[in-house]
Amino acid sequence: DAGVIQSPRHEVTEMGQEVTLRCKPISGHNSLFWYRQTMMRGLELLIYFNNNVPIDDSGMPEDRFSAKMPNASFSTLKIQPSEPRDSAVYFCASSRQISTDTQYFGPGTRLTVL
Amino acid sequence: SQQGEEDPQALSIQEGENATMNCSYKTSINNLQWYRQNSGRGLVHLILIRSNEREKHSGRLRVTLDTSKKSSSLLITASRAADTASYFCATALYSGAGSYQLTFGKGTKLSVIP
């Protein structure tokens, strides 16, 4: 099993640019989560999907952030326009079901917005 | 907020010693989970303890949960240099209709000195 795959692993961009982060969950997992990790705020849940449907996006910081899951094997997190305060490590995680609880994390995307 | 808070923030021990980390939270939970994060990597699930359980073991890991005190502890016995990592507790709460929250603490940074 390849585990959760995220791309890119590192992204450096300039303020105002659009950033798209990608995630491929583990095959057979029905739930997908996007997290952001910073030194100041720790690990924050941004949004999660169940069976490709967004369930709770209350953690999304602003309208500049959007996430989609067009099918069971792919999700994107988009920031448009990006700002320096968006610099963080973004993790994607998946689990078989929400109620199964164990989440498997991807390696993360380190985003730097200059 | 039901955010878990780990204590201590940092812990340094000699190889072979036991390491104990604590987690406190504020509201009711369905379960509590512990994760490990090596530097620059994603989180790895270690163990889950449900709200009706008091103690759980997995290899060199022992987790306790006291719901009356809203606290949990993670004990790593006979520590090894490879245990050096950050350890996070996460509290899970389902509030019906698929609503789910998994809230992470800021973590304890464990250093095991060979």
C-alpha cells in the first residue's frame, strides 16, 4: 500500500499567486481530512470529506481557501490569492470511515509564501 | 474548545528510561488518540483509547484515560533513541449527522539521548 500521497512536497510562491495542493488517499478509505500545521497554532483541521462530500469546512480560515474531492481517489486544497501568513505544512489524512478513527497521514506539503 | 493540551512541552531522557507524557482536555469525548511525528514527516497513529476504557497497551506503550479528570497519559517504557519525536494527543467527538471533530494538542517534544 502506497499510503497517502501528497504533491508537491514543497511549494514556494509569491504573495497573490494561486496555490493548489493535491492528495491521493489510501484506496478504499472513505474519509479525507485536510490539516494545517504551524508553530504558533499547532495542527488545525481545515475540512473533511466523507464519501467525497464535504461535511465540515468550519476550519477553513477564509474564503481564499477552497477544497474539492471530485472522486474517491483525489482531493485538492486551493488557496487563491495566497498570503505570507498561509505559510505552513499542509497535511492530508484518510481513514476507512469517520467512525473507524485511525487516520493515516501523508508526508505533507511545506508551503512558503513570500 | 475540547483541545487537548500536552504536558510537558519538551522532555529529555536517557535511553532506557521511561517517558511519560500527559494530556488534558476540556469537554466530553468519544475517544482519545496518540500520534507520533518525526521531524519533517507526517503523523503516525500510535494508539486509541475509547471513553469507556481506562488503560490500553501496545508494545512498549501504555495509555491511561481518566474521564473524570479529563486527562490521559502516554508511557513509553525502555525508551530508545528512535523514539525521539513529537507526540500529540487528539480528542475525538462525534456530534451526530456525520459531524466529527478530531482536535490535536500542541505536542510534547521527546528527546532520547543515546
